[in-house]
Amino acid sequence: MNPPTINIGDKAILKKPHPCGSFEWTVVRLGADIGVKCAKCGRRVLIDRLEFLKRLKSIEAQQHDGEDG
């Protein structure tokens, strides 16, 4: 099974909640670590890519509004 495609701006739903109670995170950085921002409280954290993939429940692609540039 191939890992999911992750892009900046995607919404990630993780298996365990953040201490504020939110399961939703927005991807803000990609690399060996994945940078995510909590949708409820705005806290930003870095998670190792392999750990992120273990915790990932689902990923929703960023909505594209159809404008170029």
C-alpha cells in the first residue's frame, strides 16, 4: 500500500485528539518532518513523517477555488 499524497494546505484528521480536543490539523510544512497547525487552537507542531503516517486517520485535499496565480 502506497502512503497518501500530502500537500501543504491539506486537512489531516489524526487518530488521537490534541489536548484542546481537536482532531483536525492543517499541513503547513513538508519534509522529513511534517509541520501541522491545530484547526481549533492554532498550535503548530512538527511530527516525524513516519510517526505522522502512523497517527493519520484520513487526509482531505485542500479546496482549489479555480483561480490561477
